[in-house]
Amino acid sequence: MNPALIVLLMFLAVVVLFVIRTPVAFTLGAVGIATLYLTNGPRFLQMLPPSIIESMTSIILLAIPLFIFIGCLLEKSGIADEIFEMIYRWLGAVPGGLAVGTVLICVIFAAMVGIVGAATVTMGLIALPAMLKRGYKTSLAIGCISGGGALGFLIPPSVTMIVYASLSNLSIGKMFLAGIVPGLLLASIFMSYILIRSLINPSLAPPIPVEERATWREKWASLKNLAMPFVLIFSIMGTIFSGLATPTEAAAVGAAVAMAIVFVRKRSLKEGMKVMHIASEQAAFLTSMVLWIIIGCLAFSAVVNTLGLPLLLKDLIDSIGLNRWTVLIVMMISFFLLGMVMDDLPIIMITVPIYVPLITLLGFDPLWFGILFIVNMQMAYLTPPFGFVLFYMKGVVPPGVTMGDIYRSVWPFICLQGVCLILIMVFPELVMWLPSFVGM
Amino acid sequence: MQTIEKTVSFIEKMNEMVGRSSCNLIFVFMFLMVYEVIARYFFASPTIWVHELCGFLFAAYVALTGGWVLLKKGHVAVDIIYQHFSRRVRHIMDIVVSMVALFMFVILFWQGYKFAWHAFVTNQHSHTLFGPVLWPVKAFLPIGAVFFILQIIADFCKIILDFNKGSAQ
């Protein structure tokens, strides 16, 4: 049978199974196994157990539960309240200051935590009510939390990056380094946008009244709230980038530090143990979900590899005479469309086995493509009609705000992410500079 | 009917217990990894066993929690169109999903069992200095598949029971 036809049938099967709500892991696994059996024969099924066991014992993937564990601990530690208090004292007097500060806190959170949910959830509970109380426009408040929360994908550590890097055989350390400059760039784009809009029209985000402003003494005193986050960031990032430890070891050190932070802040062994218990369950739950998707994907990508699909596509592209940039842009558009209906993990699993080999054949850098991919996943996190952040926001905003209002408030931030995407495409140095500099 | 309900509740209790107790492995990973970092950088004596042992325990962590996550409906799915179908159609879809999942895990059990059995009879050891026997870690694939298969059967029974209740009304 024609390989192209087989692939087409596979994707058809995937779509049908998705529609009847088959979990992603089972869809990819079952379609992969069935195709492998039908096209190559039962003997080829023997390929699966060795690669599955390799993923299940992968020290790199072991970083995932540890980073999730850190995220859950910090979400419940109350550390975000302290940082927000500091931001409030320092930036409250500036128009749009709280929104800018929220983005800043999201950056700090993203640098401590590997999952994106944590920053969005905590900021939704702390920053959103505070901003609305000070008369900030709802759309700006929702937008900055959603956009800022999505920064967690790009700023290391990031579980999405670990999954991408392990599937496409890239170094996690390099990928983490590559995300730093684009992440900070995007954060500054967000902050300048908020600042410019609120300076032009202060009624959008009024400065807090003079009598509520903090004195300089209070301002300086509040700086100590940054101590614990910086210890944690240093213990994770410092150990990775200094070459002291692998990302997984760094995650373990970070988890130990995060546990200490929780016990220090809760000041009670019982409370602390309760948080530990919830966080350990959540870490196992999410890790199991991610790992079984990866296992299902192994069967799927085994078929794609035995069929030689990337090479076939390359030949097709050459024979039509398509420009390689056209191919790249088509891929970006496909990410955007998939992002409207899916989360980051299903998109990684379906596209990486095909796109990454193809992109390498076309002469693009897979690391650079990885960062483009991650920026796309940030957009997927926000794009209506489906997205975790949209439904979560609906849960925390005041009753009067409709789903339509939430959709409208995230669009400016999606456009800003698009600007960042184009900047990275035009200036690949933004991604490549830091990894080459450190030379890992 | 009652035996079915009892079996379902037994399977679910077991998956819950196995899954929840495996969660605590994260503390073991953390302890071992931190120990390794300290041993290597403060005492210049890296271990030969921490990474490999953590890898083996990670296989257990993933295998033993799979069925529990399925029980809690935690395996992410794309449910945008599903909710618009009628109850009856949804039941049929759920049955198809159970079949698809059963197919995948029966194959994984069969292949994983052969793989682990081969390692057992040939007494394979890892090619590292530590050199542990390999069959226990390889056995985690079929073991994990068993927990999945049991939970899939339990879910299937629940769908059928629910379906019957629906048609009786």
C-alpha cells in the first residue's frame, strides 16, 4: 500500500478516535500498534517494549514529577501573596503598575515552576481581585494574567520543553537556555504594552490613591519577600547552568528547597505534611498522564519512522518546488489551528515525530524550531474557543463578566505573542545567542 | 449483577491503593538525587547506583499509577464534540473507547511479558558498573498493563450497568 495513503488513514483514525473522546495516550498507542501490525507484520511489535522501557526509566523524564511537585508546593505555600505585596508597594503608584507587576510575578513564578497552571491559578486568586478593586479594567486584568501565566512555557524550567527535547533528542540544558531571551523579550513586550496603554488612558488602570501608597521604608522592607524565590531560582537554574548538576538533579534540589520553604512558611508540621501529601499526589497523577501519552506516541512515531514519512514529505516539497519558509509558515499556522482545540501535549505528540525530522531535512535548526514551537504553545494556551486559562478565568472573575468578554481580553496578548514569534523567526540570534555563548 | 458490582469496586479500591501509595516514591527520588549531588560535589565520591536505581523506580512510579489515573479520568482527551451527543450515543462511544484501550494494553501486556520473560530466563544484567538484574524493571510494563486492563474492564462494566439502568427507565 502507498505510504502516503497509510498515513492519511492513520490521521483519519486519530481524528475519529479524538471525536469519540478516546484519551490521547490510547488513541496514539492503538493507532500506532494497529498500523505497525497491519503494514509491517506482528514481528515489528517487538520494537515497542525496549523503547517503552527506555522512556519509563529515563532520568531526563524523571525531572517532570519533580518540577510538578515544586509547582504544587509553591502554589499552596502562600509565597505569591508576599511577592504581590512587594509589587503593590513598589508599583501601585504607577498607572498600570499592578498589571505590569503581575507580569513580573509571572516571570518569577515561571523561573521557579515547570508547569504553566501554577502562575495562572495563583495570580487569578491574588492579583485579579486586587486589580479589580483598584478600578482596573477587567479586560486588562484578565489579559495580563493569561498572557503572563503562559510565560511558564518559555521561561525555564518548563515541562513542555522537557517533553519536546526528549522526543527530538535535544539537550534539555540548551533548550532551557534558549528559552530565556525570548521569554524575557515577550515579558517586556507585555509590560510595555500595558504601560503604554495605561499612560495614554489612565482610567484603564488608575494608580492607587495617594493615602494608600507605601512609604520608602515599607518599600525597602518588602524587598526581603524576594529572598525565598531567589534562593529557589538559584538552586534550580544555578545548578543546571553552572554544570554542577543535571536538570533532574537540579529539580530534586529545588524540590527539597521548596519543601523547606513550605515548612518555614506554614510553621506547622501538620499543615506542611498536608501540603506535601496533596502535591505528591498531583505530581504522580500528572506525570503518569504525560508518560503514558509519551508511551502511546512511541508506537505512533515508530510507524511514522518505518514509513519514512519525513523523507517522503521532503521529496514532495522538492518536487512541487515549495520554499522552505513557506513550509515553516504552514507549520506555524497548523500549530495555531490545532491550538484552538487542543492542549500542548497532544499537539507535541502528533506533530513532533513528523515536523522535527522534516525541519532538520529542510536545513532549519531543531532547537530554534523548538522555541518557535513553544511560543506557539503559549498562543494555544490562550486561543479561544477552548483553553484551560479561559475556563479558569471564567471561574474567578465577578459574575457579570461573560465568556465573550474573556475572549476579547486575551486577543491583544495573543497578537503580542504573534509579534514575538515573528521576531524570533526573523532574528534567530534571539534564541541561539545564549546557548552558543555558554557552549554546553 | 451484584458480583459485577463487587468486582468493580474491588478493582477500583486496588487501583486507588496502589496508585496512591506509589505517589510517595517522589520523596525517594528527591532524597536519592540530593544525596548523589552532595556525595559528588562535597565528598567527591559519586555513586554508581543512584541514577540507575531512580530510573528503575521511575518505571514503577509510572506503571503503578496508570490504572489509578484512568480511574480518576485523568488521561487527557479532546472532549469538545462529545458533550453534544445524546446519552445513548455517548454510551456507545464509551464502549468503543474501552475496546480501543483494551486492544492497546492487551498488546502491550503480551509484548511486554515476552520481553520481561526473555530477560528472566537469560538472566540479563545491565551493562553498567552497578549491573543489576534487568527483569524486574522490564516486568513493570506488563504489570502496568494489567492495572490498565483491570480498570478498563471495570469502566466497561460501569458503562453497561449504567446503560441498562437508562433503558429500564
